Amino acid sequence: MAARGKKLLKVKRRAMFKHSKWGIHRNDEVQIISGVEKGKTGRVLRVLVAQESVVVEGANKVFKHVRKSQQNPQGGRIESEAPLHISKVAVRCEKCGRGVRSRVRKENNKTIRVCTKCGTDID
């Protein structure tokens, strides 16, 4: 059992540091393409690579009920954004005006993300 536990820890640790293959980065403008929040746009606040999810500003709001304490003397409900699965969002192209897929173009040893529909640079 101990060997299996160590193996699981290695897999989790590897997942934490693997690079995001989705091409969505922090501060990107994205559009939600499925779910209850479909059609909303917002800025990416955090990318959680190990969970394959993103936190989008103003989308997927949840309430956390908090007891009275010194930090929060009133108590009540705190509203915050919950993570969305990364497959539910698409990078928003300014020229197309909607969420699109992107390709990567190499130019002078730099990678530039390009809209697949119109060919304009996303970065």
C-alpha cells in the first residue's frame, strides 16, 4: 500500500507542474461557450493547471456563508468566483468579437497566438 501511495503522490505532483496545453493565460479576455453562464465574457483571474480550470472575473458566482468573527463582525454571505473547467471557455478575438480557437505562430523565436478565423494576433 505504501508504494501505491507514493506513486499517486508522484502523479499528483507531476500534474501540478505540467504546462497548460489549452493556450489560455492569466489576463486573457475569454468568452464562456457552454453551461449556465454561456455567452458571458470576462478576464481570466487565475489558471489552475492541475485542476484544468480557470477563474473568470464576474462569472460562476457562488456564495460562502460566514459566521460572525473578528475579521467579519457582521457574518453573512460572501460572494466570489468559482473555477470553471477550461474546456468551457474560449479566447476572445477582438476582430471577430467572439470566442475562437487559436493557433501558435513562431516569429523571431517568439510564440504568438493567432485567431484561426481571421488570422489576427490575439496577444
